[in-house]
Amino acid sequence: MRFSCAALLVCFGWLGCSSSSSTPGRDAGSLLTINAPIPGSGTTNAACSWAQFGQNAAHTGTACAPAQGFASVLATLTVDPFVEQEVLDGKAQNGEAALFAHYQTALVSGDDVYLELKGGTYTRCAKFITGPFGNVTATSASGGPCGYQAWDSQVWSEAYYHWQSGALVQVAIFESDWKPEPGDLAYWEPVFHAALDGKVLWVPGAGGTVYRVDRLSMQKLSQVNPFGAVVDPNAYVSGPLTVAPDGTVFYNVLRVLPDLSDASGVLVRIEPDGVTVHAVDYSALMVNPPSPTGSCLGTYQDDGTPLPWPPPDHHRVSVTCGSLRPGINLAPAVGADGTVYTAAFPHNAPNASVMIAAHADLSPKWSTSMQEILNDGCGVTVPSDASATGPYSHCRRGAPQGVDPQTGQMPSALVSDQSTSSPVALPDGSVLYGALNDYNSARGHLLKFDATGRFVASYDDGWDQTPAVWVNGGSYAAIVKDNHYFNYVNAQTGPFDITQVDATMVKQWSFTSTNTQSCIPGAGGALACEPDHPTGFEWCVNAAAVDANGTVYANSEDGRVYAILQGATLAQSRFLQQSLGAAYTPVTVDGQGRTYTQNGGVLTVLGQ
């Protein structure tokens, strides 16, 4: 990963959803659990599109209609045919049967649905060599690249489906030449993510280009290249495309050196005419950007400081910054006043991450450092009791209160390439961002910045998330994934919560995962289950949905999708495909109340 877990320190399963074994056991009964009705069930609003990541340009994840409920499976579609192979490679290389991939949100306009489909070939790994530090080198049967080092053998397409007589029928498909960033940079398979704008579907392409596609015929209208006529093989459309209310398109491009020693970011703006394009280097989005050759805050691993950390002198480590760039899967957000929000870090220094706001023309508005803005490290979330003989996951005895054990400085909030966290523009002009922290059991902090860029509050929560926002009268609340991956005191995992915080980042309620059983479908509609998760399952949702009533829709590693009422009451849950250490996946609720959710590379649509 871009910021490595230190040798001998606790590494938290690639910071993803952990694996789940599924051994047939006793009959767990019905596939459907109903505890309470969903208010407003059946309300329709066919004109309400879910057009992009986070539903809208602000990424608030707000549905315009309550869900119909989970009584019926309306459709199932395989979007990733390589899941079995990917999971086996994940287990062989990382010790856990997990799916290290990100998937597109289901895009819906009326009865038209647009889905990411993967094709081509997946190159399995056949030979594994474990190095002296536990690192695994893998090759294919022929000795060539495999797994995450051979993603480019796959092909990504955008498929157009239409609801006809209650069935989801494929109408047409557009095959893209987009390829993901190099696997040695990303490790988790990056997201391929289109966006809708009226009659146009915007689709990522090769070399930092995007395609304008007629969304009904799925024929190419044009290819927009922000860098002129030449397609740069080392440039990648990075993260979901964002379409502002006026039709302006924003997206990130990552320009990577072949040896991966550096990568720079470009923020692209395409005017509503679909022709005029502007490309601005990330360094130009800030008034005083860090120099690529300057010094940035590093970690004790960078200078080989022996454990336990921080050392007695808690000295400061410097690294060469590298170029400023966004996280690989980040989607820019657009506020009501046209402000564009993004987050970035110098390529070699995640501890120097920054929150950025630009004017609509991409001139700098404000930028705020996320470096050393927290105070909950040693002696707060991490015990300060480590000695020369361990436990090395803790802070050294006598460490300064609150510091990050890996830096000896006050903790920083990090932008991660393994995350899909994207900014969320709030109704009052402020902005949220779900950052990662490497010290608090690989959790993170939901950060809030006001309209002037001032860091005003945070909530210690799970990671890899773009929180949904429920606007209720004159107030709003954010719904966050609140997974506890590891407890320093008792070495247990959990609890795993969905939490709602108010506008000041204070918890209002939490819904805890209490299911302890991994399941697979059994005969006659029953489930075959094994009680192997005594503290519950992680919430594997990177972008939950919330409707006008405040009901929250989220999927879990236990293989179920949940509807949670305000106040943390379970409304409904439905088992999908399997209990799996799954990719962090999004949820869509369309204008007619159908719920689109994903598990194990399969999209399931639920309703009446």
C-alpha cells in the first residue's frame, strides 16, 4: 500500500472487509427478515435519476423516494465474472478470501439502468513465493504477471438495460478502452465509473480521455482528450466522473511515471457543450503547493527506526514529497454555488494530505492541510505500554500524549489509494471527507471543513466511505460506516456499526451488526450457516443511500442488505448471494423505490 504497515506492527487485512468462511450448517430459515414496515413504501418518482456516484454532484447519497421494500428479487445480474478467481488470488496472496475490487454505482434514469460490466480475461496466479518479510511474489502459470499486476487483460464496458414487463433487459453496450492504474500502485482494483447527463452517458476511456455516448443507442458521439491529439499510455482516468447541475463534467487524471516513482494529478473540466475542455495540474489548485522535491512528513519506517514507536526522541522524519495528486478512486464534488471540492496528497507523503476547494473555473479558492490536525493517538486510542519486547502494535511507554506512533507528531488524516472516499458538499457550504488513519486500528476520521476551509470537527469512524446525508427540515445529519477493526486491549474485532452524526459530528445513534453467522444459499430457499463471527460483520458499503424519511440502506459483509430506520431500528434485511469478505460497494435507490445492491460481483435489485 502507498503508506506501508510497519514490519511487526499490526496490519489490518489490507484495510478491507475481512474474509468469512461459509461452511454448510444448520438451516437458518427464511431469506427475508421483516421487523417493521418501511414508511412510505411504494411511493414513486420516476423522474428522479441516480445519475452518478453519490446520486448527485454533491455526493449526498440522497434518494428521492422511499424503497419499495425487499420482499422480491426483481433482477440479478453478474457484473464481474471473475470473482471466484479474484477471491482465490486474494486468499493466496494476502491470507484471506476477500474481494479486493471496487464497483460502479448502478445508474438509473426512469426505467433505464446503466451498469459496469467486466469482460476480457482474468490472469490467475499459479506460483507464489513468500519473501523474508512476509511479502508474496506471484506469477502466472507461464511466469508472467498475474492477479493485480495483470488487471489490464480485463475489458470494462458500460451496459444499458431497460425495465420491460418487470424484467431488466439488456438493450445495448459500449465497450471502453479504459484501463486501471498499475496494480503495484493501487492493489485494490480501481473503480471504472461512468455518469449520466440527460441524453448523454459519459464513460471513462484510455489515456485520460472520456467518451460522450448516446445513452439510448450507446454509440460514441465523441472522445474528449484533455491533452490534445495524443493518447498518453501513462495517464489514467482516476475515480468516478462528476456531472454538475449545469452539465459541466469534472474528473481526475493520474499521470504515472513508468517506474511508479512519482505520479501527478490533473483535474479536468469539460464545459456543458461537451467540447471545450480545461485541464489543471493539482499543484495549480493550491496557492502554495508543496514542491515535488521538497521535504514532507514521513514515518519511522522510512528511516528504519527500530520498534517500538515512537522512539524516545520522537524525532521528525522527512521524505521527498513527490507530486501532488488525488487518491485513485476519488470523485470531485460540486457544491450548490459551483465550488469544486477534492482531496490530494504528495505522492510519497500521505501524511501531508490536503483538502482543496476550487472555483468553478478551477482557480484556487482555499486549501486546508490535513497534517497533524488530530490529537487521539498514543495514550488515547493506542495504549502507551510497549517496551523493547512488545507489544509492538502499541505506543512506547512514555510516548507524548496523542501523537501518532508512526511519526511521533500529532496525527494526520490521510488520503488513501485503496479507498473510494470522496468529498460531500453540504447544504450550508461546508464539506465532509472520510480520511484514513493508520494508527487507530486502521479506522479513520470523518472530517468537516466549513465554507471558508476551516477544519471544524471530526468523528472517529470506519474508513473508505462517502457518507450519505439526510436533510431534515433546517438541519442535516451524516450516516457513516463505523467499523471497529481491532481492539488494542483485547485483540478482538467489532463492534461494527452504522452511525448517524449531527452537523457538529456528534453521534446521534448507532445500529450494530449482531448477526454472527456466515451463510450460503441452501436447498429450498433456506440458508446453510456457520456461527463464525461472534462480534458481527463489517459493513461493506462505501456509499450508503438515505431516503426522504431518513431510512438508511446499506450492505454488509454478512451477505445482506439492510434498511435501518431513524433511531437505529431495523426495518428489513435480505440475504443476497453469500457471506464474503467483499468489495466495498454502493447502494442505489431509484425513483420508483427499487433498491440496487451488490454482493460478490452480482447486482441484485429488490422491490415489491
